[in-house]
Amino acid sequence: MIRNPIDVATRVSPNLSALIESRLNDADIDQPITLATIRTFVIGLLPAAFTETEQLHHFDVNESLLDELDGLIDEFGETALAIDFVQDVASEPLSRVIEAVMYDENRQAPPTLGAIKEAIFSGLLARLVGEGALDEDEDDGLLAEIDTLIERYGEEALAENFLRYE
């Protein structure tokens, strides 16, 4: 299968991206997951009455994951790899951590994901909580989140590419 050369994940809603990612993380699936596979899964989640109604009358295109998937399938085809449609951005708390490292006056090079993990281990989270930039409960999952990004993209990936802008 051919990967999409453009960043199609920027055209996917956060809800659909999260759903796709949850299916990709399912260890019981052996073959590549395509948009058609995700569509079949979504249809299985819907009540039978909705799928019959859906065939007769489409609601606002942006209101339904199924409608969103249908639009993506129309544009990219049923065999498009679902992984291409997962948004890879840091959570808002991790984005604040990345920005804190990026704007560190002592830093000479743009930080990588590995550098962010190092900063977390060096006490950056405690400092940011103390400064009020992070809430105490926000720092709990950040190490797992950075580990997931490192696992997927490597320690040398530039951290700023994962910043969430909202």
C-alpha cells in the first residue's frame, strides 16, 4: 500500500483521529488498517436504526464520524492506510512543557523529543507546577505521552513539530 505524500492528518477531526489511533493500538489486529476497516468498525458501533436512517437522510457532514470517513474515502480511497490520518500533536500540557524547553535561554539547539524527556526527568515538571504553568494533575501522563511519541518518531524528532496550537 502506498502512504499518502501529504499530511492528511491535518484534515481529520480530533475525535476521528483518536478513534483511528485506538484501533491501531489494538493488539489483536494483524493486517494493515485502512479507512474501509475503520468505517466498518464505526458502523458496528452505531445502533441499527441510525444506519438505516443514515442511508435515507444524511445529517450535516461535519456532525458524524461516518460522514467524515465517507468524505475521506471519497478523496483518498478505501485502501488508504488509517495511520496516515492520525493527528500527531502533543496534548496541551505537553505542549507547554515543549515550549518551556524551547524558550530556555541556555538551549543552543531546537529541542528533540529525547531532550524533552530528559528535561522531564530533570525536574522540569515540578518547576512548571510550582510556577503555575501546569496543574498538579496535568503532569501525571506526560512521561507516557512523550514515550509514545518517541516510540513512534524517535528521540531525534524535533519537539516543536508536535506542538498543539489552539
